[in-house]
Amino acid sequence: MKKFSAIIVAATLSCLAGAAQAQNFYVGGYGAMNYTHDGNANGNEKMVYDPGYGVGAVGGYVMGNGIRLEGEIAYRSNGVDTLDGVSVGADMTSWAFMGNVLYDFNTQSSIRPHIGGGLGIARGTIETGSLEYSDTVFAAQFIVGVDYMVAPDLALTLDLRHMRTQDLSLGAGSGLGGVEYTNSSLAVGLRKSF
């Protein structure tokens, strides 16, 4: 799985690096407020999260018919407030590597809504003290947002990115199996076309 993750990272970075070399390509970045939805661990123990943050980088290609193909790398971090009602000093973080397809609505104005979705992998990690437990799983996301065209080649972006993964199995040492992991990120960023 580590080799597969490395291949995904290399392919996404290659997309980002190559974006500056061809017309219709773009690169961008964003910062986000991240809300990890409360979920179950071990089948019936409720895990409650604190609000957190996220950052991401995107690179893609505009097809010319409203469709964009996009690679995305995103990092999210939230504190774990309680597990089964007991306060815990832990953090839940994730790296996601996604391939997205988006549709831009042509409004003939500087404000352009879009909608889309993506598939990929996410590596979720729970950290408590000096201990760290991770799992890499399949992920899917839904994206809805709006762009404000500051210039023909520069957009200010506002997105809601809702990501769900397969349940995380964080290892026997963590005492956590079947951890539900769902995030909603409100992201503000910039996207530059070339």
C-alpha cells in the first residue's frame, strides 16, 4: 500500500509540475475549516471530534466543454474530543490523494458555480502522545462551489468538499477498529490557469 501511495503522490505532483507547461492547465491551492463528523469506532463507541483545519493543492486540465479533470492532494487535522464519552488527548489527521471531475456552469459572468466528485485514497492517522496508528483506505468525495473570476486566468474559489472513506482499522495497539471517517471542508483558495 505504501508503494501505491507513493505512485499516487508522484503522479499528482507530476500533474502539478506539468501544469505550467501547457495551455488549458491550472494549478491552485486552498485553506479550509474542516469538520470531521462524529462517528462510531469498534461498532458502537461514539467518537466526537473538535473543529479543525485543512489545506490542499490541485492541478488539472480544462476540457473546454465545462468539464475539468483534476488531481488533488489534501491534508486534514482534527482533535478527538471524546471516545465513548471519555475525554481523550488525541488527534486525527489524514492525507488524501484524489482524482476529481468537475463541471463549471457557464454563467457569462465573473461568478461561476461548479459541481463535481472524486475518487482516491486517504491515509488516516490517530496520534496520542508518542503513539501513532494509521490505515490507508478508499475515499470518495462530493464537491460543490463557486468561483469568482478576478481575471480571465485567475479565480478566487469557495468550495464545500465532503469526503467519506472506508472505515479505518487503526491496529490492535490503538484499540480502535472500524473507525468511521467523514469530513466536510469549507475551503477558500486561488486557481491560476495557463
